[in-house]
Amino acid sequence: MGADWARSAVVYQVYVRSFADADGDGVGDLAGVHGRLDYLAALGVDAVWLTPFYASPMIDGGYDVADYRAVDPTFGTLGDMDALLADAHARGLRVIVDVVPNHTSDRHAWFREALAGEPGARDRYIFRPGRDGGPPNNWRSVFGGPAWTRLPDGDWYLHLFAPEQPDLNWADPRVRDEFDGVLRFWLDRGVDGIRVDVAHGLIKPPGLPDATDLGSSGRRPYFDQDGVHEIYRRWRRLLDGYDPPRVAVAEARLRDVARTALYVRPDELHQAFNFDFLWAPWSLPSLRDAIDRSLAAMGAVGALPTWVIGNHDEARAATRLAAGTLRAGMADRPVVSSSPLDAAVGLRRARALALVSLALPGSAYVYQGDELGLPEVLDLPPSAREDPIWRRSGGELLGRDGCRVPIPWSGDAPPYGFGPDGSQPWLPQPTSWADLSVARQLRDPRSTLSLYAAALRLRKSFVDEPFRWLPAPEGVLTFERGPGLACALNFGPDPAQIPGRVVLASEPGEVLIPNTAAWYTPT
Ligand code: GLC
């Protein structure tokens, strides 16, 4: 089957704005990605997911799309995209693009028509009269504040994210037809798959009832309605109509992986990001349980899990995994803890978790910069911050800018080869990042980049082997992939023996020191 490649693929997430800036305006672009394809091919990933590069006023970094069929001039042209696709394919790299179906930008032609009060135009969005002088219900925006904004004429519209991102009404057949066309537009150009933004949000419950539990653990009524699945069955037919069939990955930010599995039933999407694993606290039982739950839930529908340790919405693994106080990431899940941050421990854990995630059965997602062990940048100047979470929380939450700082490629000072010398990256890079640059890490066999490259090379030999937990000493998580390869991660306070010959270790040494992992051939 032509879509099988995705089942065990390693997909590299390019946050286009922050990857590589070819034209020197401080913002990454498609030509920048194009120029770094050799890097991605040499790293050994199978596919690249590009975050939105469509025409957008950039209120939410491009997740506010004004025209789904146009490339924003900041990112380049359609011709740049075609050239990038052709050269990615020439290197054996597949390309996945983002589709943002839950909401448009308020600058989208449809919303302008709705504002102008053109007949029927408001039906494409979710407009309602207010209640008792206030919004139609008590829903809160994911970015903070109410999920409703009132127009001067008194009507309210729903936006689960920023007010500049009005939610579409998927009960309107014009919306469904339009997105068929958007999908076809990019698939016809040759993209290999799509990432579905807020895949769990498209259908709202009838009557838009008040939310009774607005906490981060409760089920919110505007997410994960059963009606969304009909849309993905329709999309699956569309994807299967291509030769070879194209694939889709769902971004459904759900903790319950059994609910997530519904998105990857055989007639729906192919993959879903594994937030259960991504959000697992650093402890052996929680990681082991997340792995067991994921394998069981996905196995029950004939799918394989994905393993995700970072993306453009979450605090960087190298910082998140250290104990500390962190108000970064998505507003509904700020990472908060009370003990001080320990950067060395965080990086050690991030490297260990990378080895685990790349050894598990299924597909792995690598967020740009995680292969360099980049930390979350916590001290960005307020004037540089762009995330609506930062603004809407009045600075109480740091939001997601700290995981979006442009990549250091080379050199000893900003912009570290992200853009031409003298250019100013849209977010300032720390002056301490010279040691973390790609060029520096390529020369160092012990670097995080060298670790990832070695793991991606070795992984090819066992991706089809069966998974099994192995008995292990207290505090050590151990599993094997077939008879030839085992992986162990030491959560305990003491060094542990490795029962075999080490083939790759997150830190050098003959024993497994705390917070490290190794791949080995069992003896
Ligand atoms: C998804 C994206 C996030 C964006 C949001 C609204 O969660 O990953 O970056 O802000 O959707 O589109």
C-alpha cells in the first residue's frame, strides 16, 4: 500500500518562520528550507512537515489563514513551493503541509463578507445573538479570555483561539466543499500528506451549551465531538483517490489516547499526534503507562502510535524535562513546578527521551532544534514576543515564542547563519547559542545532533521488529525491538548496569547513569 511509508516514518517539523531565512528579512522562508534540504536528508528523516506558509496577517504565526491557496510573500511564492517539493522528492524526502480548517483569519474573503452583512455569509461562521447582554455562552478561548467577540451591530462570533481567528461552521456544505478544493490544490501540486490543525474542533455541540468544567483535565464541549469523524471519512476518500495515496496526521490535543485513536480508524486519518506521551511527566510509571496506553489504543484500530517530544506549541523538551517553574507553552497547559531549573539535567533527559521515542514502534516526530538540544528561551524581551497567549494573558503566561527562536546554523554570533550576516531574526537568539549551532555539532561526535543522526541511521534496521517490555532493575525502563536491539532508560538515582553491548548511548560510559538511555544488543 502506497501510504505505508508513514507508519514508521520519522517526520521533521519545520516551523518555517524560524528555520532558515534566505532573503534576510528576519523571517524564515521556503527558499530557506529549500537551501537546507541537504541537511535534512543527511540527518536521515523521511519526511518534512511545513507549518503554514499561506497568506496571513500573522496574528497567530500563520495559523490565521487569509488565503489557503496563496503563499504569503514573507515566505516566498508558489514557484518556491514547487521547487522545494521537487528537490525534496529528488532527495527521497516527503513533504506534509498544514491545513487549518477550524478557523480562518478575520482577513479571509469569507469573513469580510460576513462583516459586511452579505446575505448568507455569516452562516459560514458561528454567529449568535448575545445572552443577557453578554456572550452567547461561557466558552473560553484556548488563548485566554472569552471565546466570543461582539460586532458593532450586536451579533457575536465564536473564536476558540484569537478574535482574529473566527471559527468556521462545518455544518455549512460550502465550508466542506471549499476544503475539498483546498486539499486538492496542494495534493495536486504533489504534497505527500497533510497535518490537520485542531482536528478535534471542527464540530460544535448542538445548541452550544455552556461548558461545565473549564479546567484543563475536563472534556470541553467544543472539542472532540463525534461529528468530526464524518469529515475525516470524507477526506480519507479524497486522499485515497491519489496515486500513491496521500496521508494525514491529526492534531487533536486530547489526553485520552483512546479518544485520539478514533481519528485513525481504518477509514479516517493515518496518524494522530501522541499528546499523552508528550505530556507524560518524567517518571518511569507515567512514561511506561503512556506507552502501553498508546500501543493498546492504536493497536485496537489497526494503527501505530506516533511519538512526539516537542512541537511549536510546547516548551522545549530540554527545559521542560528539568524540574522548574515554567509558564511557557499552550495556555491550557502551562508547565508549572516549584523547584529550580537545572539545564544540564533537562538536556540529559531530552537526549534520553529521544532515544526512547526513536526506538518505539510507529512514527516519530522531531521538532526543529530538538535535534540540537535547544533549550526554551525564557528571557525574550517583551517587545519581541508575538504569541497571542502572551498578550491575552497580560504577560502572565510566556506562551510559545520561547520554543520558536530561529535555528543557529553556524558562526559565533546572531544570526548564526539563520539569515545573511547583519540580518535581525524576528526573535532574538541567545548569545550563548554558538556552541549549539549545527556546524559546531556536526564536528562533535558527542553532540545531540550526532546522537540523532546515529539513532536515525540505526533505527532503519529494527523498525519492523516486534516490541516487548524486558524485565529490568528498579527504576530502569527497558524494552526490545526484536532479538537484536534493546533500549533502556534509567529513571533511578543510581547508575545501572547495561546487560549487553552498547550500540548507542545518550551519554558515553559503560554504565547507565541517571537520566540517560542506551540502545544495546542484549547478551
Ligand atoms: C494548533 C497549532 C497552534 C495554533 C492553533 C490555532 O494548536 O498547533 O500553533 O495556534 O492550532 O490554529
